[in-house]
Amino acid sequence: MLGDLLTLLDAADSDAIAAIPQALAVVPPKALERATALYVWKRAWESGATASRHGGDRRSARYRAEDQAEKISFCSIAAEATGLGERSIQLDVALAEGLGVDAIRTLWGGAIHDNAAALKAVAALDSDGRQALFGVWRDKPELSFKAAMASARLRAEQDAEEAAFARLFDGWTRAGSKARRRFLDEIGCDRDAADQLIAAWRKRGGQ
């Protein structure tokens, strides 16, 4: 059933959406499938679709008597219906929302389909960054995520920032108290705060 999720991104199907909770509970889905399924289900739930609000057939009998959906959050309903944690559901929905429909379609079945960390990295990219990454994968679909990011020159800025931080941190740890105080004065740090910071570093074994 989860393989049909792409069709639900454009048009809701009450029966298909009602089957999502059981599918998530029975079949361990890939990362992108799970996030997309929860996103589709939540969207239908928010629109007031009866089946989706009831969390599937196994909850419908209870809710025919009294519809309490307005009093219960989607995440709590989804957690009870699937056995997933509410926080995990929140993160998955946020991931799908961050990616958007177009990126979900592009990444479906691809190299990072089951790599949550890589999917989150793509969700954090701006439009130009995504276009660059997807362009690399169109030309070289065999590339890993790391290699594709490097080929799209999307790691360079992160690597440069990390290197700059490492140099700054190394300089700080090597400096004595007087040099650290001069540095803190230069960047406008409050004197009392500077004293506390330098004292704390002395306790850590610094100079």
C-alpha cells in the first residue's frame, strides 16, 4: 500500500488513507515512505476526512459513538494507531513538510530513500542547493549522497565553516588568560561575564 503514496500527494483517496495506520504498524517502511505516509494522513486528518480522523477501521467503531477528534492531536491518534512515538511522528511530518511534494517525488526510490539523516540535510537546502544536488543525481545516479553533495559543491561551505571553527577553538584553548581577556574585550563581552568565563576555563585545566 505504501508504494501508492505518491498518488495520494495530489489527490486524497479515503480508502487508501484509512489503510495507512495499519500499513505503518505492520510493515516497517523506509524513512521517506514513513514520513510521506504520515504527512498524507495528517493532511487528510486536518481537512476533516472521517476515516483519517478515526485512525483507520480499528478505531472507527469507537468514534461512531462520539467523535472526539477535535480534542485529540493528530500525533496522539497516529501514535496509538501505529505504535510509533509521538515525537517520531512529529519529526517525520516535519521532514516531509520540509522536503515538499516535488522533492519527495524526486527522491522516491533513490539513494537516500531510507536515510533519514540525508533526507533532513536535503530538507535544509535552499532551492538552488536542491537543484544542484538533483542535477548531479540526474547525470550520475550511481553517486552516494556524500559524493553527490561534494560534486554539487554543497559540502564546501560546511567544511569551511567547520575548519574556521576548529581554528578559532584551537586558538582559544592554546591562549593564556590575558590573551583570552583581550579577545573577549575585543568582541565586546561584558567584563563580569568575561571573568566568569575565564575562571571556568581555568577550572577545566586551562591557563
